[in-house]
Amino acid sequence: MSIFALLCSIFGCRAQGFVSVDAEEFAREIAKPGVQLVDVRTDAEYAEGHIADAVNIDVTASDFAEKISTLDKERTVALYCRSGRRSKRAAEQAVQMGYKVVELDGGILSWQGKIKK
């Protein structure tokens, strides 16, 4: 086993500072008590349908950092967008601000659960 593989098995692969998971694992993560679920798409995209209990904080908005900073740093933040591109950008910013982040790889397009409208 390589040192990288060993470290990943012990600490998880977080090369970018956050964990990017598939829809099945994301569903397990957001079911955990205290997880803060955030949809980082635009208000219009959020209104079209979102994962239940998600709050909307648009990563492209000028006040993204201000709004994300209102979240509890002691609790995990679970982020998603449409395809995974914006949520990865949001995750990088949130990690730099001191948050523990789990991100939905593939975004809501990969989500198998219910969508709330």
C-alpha cells in the first residue's frame, strides 16, 4: 500500500480540503444530526426544486462569504449545486473560512432522492 493510499484510508482523501461524495453517500451525510445543508445555486434554480431542508446561499452572489459565515463552524456543511462545479468552488471557499465540508459530486443532477419545489 502506498503512503498516499494509507493516509487516505486513515484521514479520507481531502486533497482539496473537503470531501466530494456520490449521491448515496451524500444522502447518508445529510441525514446525520446537525449537518447544515446548503444549495449554492441561484435563487431561480433553487425555486425550481431543491433537496428538502436546504438553505439557499448563491455562490455567485457578492455576499456569499458573508452569508456562509453565518453557519456554525462546529457543524459539517453539506454543499451542492446543479452539476458539482459551483459547489466545489463554494466548498473551497468554505474550507478556507474554517468549515468542515462535504460536497455532492455531480450536483443535484446526480441526486436520487426527493426534490422539494
